[in-house]
Amino acid sequence: MQFFEQLVNGLAVGSIYALIALGYTMVYGVLKLINFAHGDLFTYGAYLGMTLLASLALQDRLGVGLGLLLLALMVMGLVAVIGVVLERVAYRPVRNSPRLSAVVSALGASVFLQNALMLIYGARYQVFPDLLPQTALDIFGLHVPLLRIAVVLISVAMMAVLVLFVQRTRLGAAIRATAIDPSAAQLMGIDVNRVIRLVFVIGPALGGAAGLLVGLTYGQISFTMGWIYGMKAFTAAILGGIGNIPGAMVGGLLLGVVEALGAAYLSVAWKDAIAFLVLILILIVRPSGLLGERVADKV
Amino acid sequence: MKRTLTVLALALGLSSAAPAAAADPIKIGLLAPLTGSWASEGQEMKRNVELQTAEANARGGLLGRPVELVVEDDGGDPRTASLAAQRLTTSGVVAVIGTYGSAVTEATQNILDEAGVIQVANGSTAVRLTEKGLQHFFRTCPRDDEQGRVGASLIQKVKASRVALLHDNSAYSKGLADEIDALLKARNVNVVFFDALTPKEQDYSAILTKLKAAGPDVVFFTGYYPEAGLLLKQKRQMGWTVPFLGGDAINNPDLVKIAGKEAAQGFRFLSPPIPSDLDTPEARAYVAAYQKKYGEAPSSIYGVLAGDGFRVIARAIEATKSVKADALRDYLVGGLKDFPGYTGKISFNAKGDRVGELYRVYQVDAEGRFQLQP
């Protein structure tokens, strides 16, 4: 019985990791850059959500369902704007520099975003208003809070839309082409700058949505929360094969479940160590991640 | 042009004359986590000590000299803290207030002690800090072994036969859990669960599910309030009703904000008395002054303990008419008796520990207020 409860716990945490991991993996796919500021964009989603929730009170005017849907769209839009500005200010100027410059620029952007948030909101923990029902589902003696299930379903739905978009639309094809070879894509008439901007819209929007989900589900947010979620999501992206979109989803869910089961059957204190041990083992067997493709070295 | 020059010369003359007129300031350092994950505690420490400094200067300073506060950020990180402590020693401070975390304080102890600077820590409760024979180290907070004793008695008082202990792997939290564990085992109380969570996460359902499976009568969590709030909230979401107890790092009103009133109700924790429970006119006046300056009452006991650190230093300087570390130390150990602090009476033993029974038991009531238990 504990097994199934822990499975649901793990899936709920893992689906958040997966949503954030998508941002890492998509940016890496087209730019070969780890966007270390991505975890902070996730935090911005949570803080923007809290601010808009308190100031607009859409949930009172339109009802909880419609109000939250509209709020989610606004948060995703605003975080996407921050993502696009981030790309323009911090990444485009160093795009053709050695890769290390971009990494340093990303770390700098992360420090800047995090401390800007602390200066605006203060260092104390912030709290979301309690909007959602705290009820739980009892099936076959299993006790599962409804919110957890909702988090999993919402995340999976967003990921499904993303996969359809990337696989079935012309813009999605442009993203895939740029990921394979940016200069060849440019020669084929794809506006690479536009594709990169698009990636910095989608990734941060999903990260912002994850932040909002975390705020609504757990209630407590802090300006440093992006660090730990960012690390875990980055791990999930590597686990699934960085640059690979379904890989990020599988990696995120797997990491969440391994953490929960490791905590349940081995040791809570060693939960992260167990998760990283699994990561190392998988990378020894499959160096490019679970779904990552083996790419022959370019000569 | 000529006139501008005259004005400039006048201004320069004035500004160079000003410091000569006033006496050399007495510098007191504050080491606090102003950034990083304990930033909220650090900011509160700074507020308290700045208020004390302003009040001391309004009364005419110490020994007729103004007090200058030198604030350094330790980031809640031992490495940053040791650099900050070195900067403080070179800036000529007489004493240093702080800092919060035990491991962070430990990184600064020897630097300050060797430089002959008095240190009064405000939140570092790890036992070993005062067991090193350092001459210039004091703390206004109690020690974990005393808290362990009070915690173990509280667990026995609620008549629990199956106890779960949960810590967060920090030096403070694990130390306290170990103390309680040893005391309970010596008294033949069954500890059915002993494990650690990872702080700074949002989702503790995996730990709670495992805890629940162990079937305890009571859970004692020795960590900090952000995690405690989430644990209480998620415990309620799971529909689990076992009582939770906690240590003194949970004394922060944000606990109730995070957990929600319903989930926090009935939660009990140990803490030195909060300022509003001190029935002295000084403490009441202080809370009022704080409220006036910052628009809210002090929310963290550790900020107030930092303020008390400043006050014992100020008292020692005035009583000894000296700013020499050894004279101050001798006074703090031998001369200071039952000093009326804002956190109760303050005296120190030869180790630099605060003496006396400090811990009280608080319970969260239905309105989310912390009620002192008899």
C-alpha cells in the first residue's frame, strides 16, 4: 500500500521536474548551452503568480477554474517575456564566443534574477492564498490528495501539447532542424534567431507554469527555491538525454519516482544520493542518457 | 569661480573639522546572514541591532563616544563567514554580535578569538562551540543539550510510547535529534523512526508517508520553520492526525502562514520566551519601539537575542569603562548577574554559555497565535 502512495508522491514531484527539465533540454538542443538561470525563471513564475493572484483576484471575479486558467496564461506569458529578454541581453551577445563565456553569463544572470527578487519581495518566505480544495481520494484504501493527481495530469497535458507542436507543425520542424545543425538550417531559409527566441518563449513559459503549480500546491515559495528544483530538473534532463524532449519528461518522472521509492525503502536522508547513484549507473550504461541518441563525432 | 572655491573650501573645512570634534567611535561588528537562505533571520538581526545602536547613540553613546555598527554579511555560509570575520577584525571592532547558524559561527570563532575580539553569538546552539576553551566567545541563546533535556521531558509528558525523530542533517538539527534520542533510549522510550529530510524542498509527502507507516504516537521535528510549516500542511492534506512537536528553530510566525491555521493548530515547540511574553516594562517598551520603527513587531526570537548580545556588550563597556577584550570578558563572566535582557535574565558561566532555564513550551492556538504553556 505504501508503494502505490509513494508512486503517486513521486509522480507528482517528478512531473514538476519534467516541466522544468523541458526548458533546459530545449535550450540545450538549439544552443548547446545550459541555461543556469532557468531555475530562477521557475521562481519568477511562482512569485508572479502570487502577486497577480493577490492583486487581480481573478478567482473571485471569474470563479476559481476560469480565474486560474487566465492567471496561468498571464504568468506563462510574462515569464516568457523575461526569457526572451534574458536571451537577448545575456546570451545573444556571447553566442559566438567560447562556450565558457555563455556558461558564466548564465550563472551571472541567475545570481542577478535571484537577488533582484529578494530586493523586491524581501527575504522572507512568501505564501500563496489557499484556493484549492485540500480533499483526498480514497480508493482501495489508498489515500491520495486530489491536488497531486491534478498536478500530474496538468503537466502531462502540457507536455503532450509540446510534443505535438514540435513534431507536427512547421515551426516545430524549424526547431528540430536548428537543433540538428544551425548553419544548415539557416541555409535552408530558417530564421535561426527567431527559432531561438521561440525556444526562449516555450521553455520559460513551461518553467513559469511549473512555478505557479508548485505555489498553488505547496503554498510556500522563497526566492531561492529555483536552485534546488533547477538542479533536479537539470539532472532529469541529463538522465533522459539532454536535447531530447521526450527524454526530459521520462527523466523527470523517473527521478521523482526513484526519489520517493528510495526515501520509502532505503533512507530518507539518502534520498538524493540514491537518485544520483541511479543517474550515474544509467549514464555508465547509456552515456547519452535514456533516450539520447548516439551521435558520431563530427570529423 | 572664486565664490565656488570659497564654498568648496568652507565645505572641506567643515567636513574635516567634524570628526575631530566628536570622540573616536567605538566600533561594534554584526555578523549576520543578510543574503542566502537564512536571509530573513539575518535581516531581523540587523534591524534589532541597528535599533539598539540608534538608542545607545541617542543616550549619548558609550563612555561618551558614539557607537558605530560595522555590518558584515556571512551569507549563511562558513567560508563567506570566515572572510567576513577577518574583515571585521581589521576594521577595529571591539566586539562582534553573531552569527546565526552553528557551523557558520564555528568558522569565525578562532579568527575573532585570536584577534582578541569578544563574540556574542545569537543563534548558534551546537554544544561544542563553548567546549573549546575559547576565552572571548559567548552566546545569548541556550545550548542544544539543554533543549534536548526539555524536549525529552515534553515527549514523556505527552505519554508517547512510539516516538519518531526527524531532523534535517544540519549540525544543529542532527545534534538536537541525537541528544533527544540518547535521552529517550536511556529512559526506555521506544524510538521507532530516526531519519532526516532534505531542507529547502517543497514536497515532503514521501517522508510523511514513510513516517506514517512507522506508526508513531508523536513526531518530534528538530529542523526549521519553513520545513515544519510544509510538514504540518502536507500532514493535514494526507488526513493524518498524529501530534507534532518541534525545536526552537520553529519559533517564527511565518510557520502559521506556511502551514495555515487549521494545520498549525495544536503544534507544540520549545523556545526561549518571545518578547511579548516578558512582563517587564523594558521588554514592552522595546517591542513598542521596534513596532514604531519597522511597522511590525519583531518576528524572530534570534533577532531579539542579537539585540540582547549588543546590550550585554554595551553594559560591559560601561561597567568596565574599557574596550579591552580581557576586561570585558572578566566582567561578562564574573560581574554580569541577572542582566534584564529582552529574552529573560542574562548571566554567563565561565564557558561563555548563558545560564538558567530558558526554554518554555509554546502551543499554536486556533487563531494561529503562539501560547505560552504553563
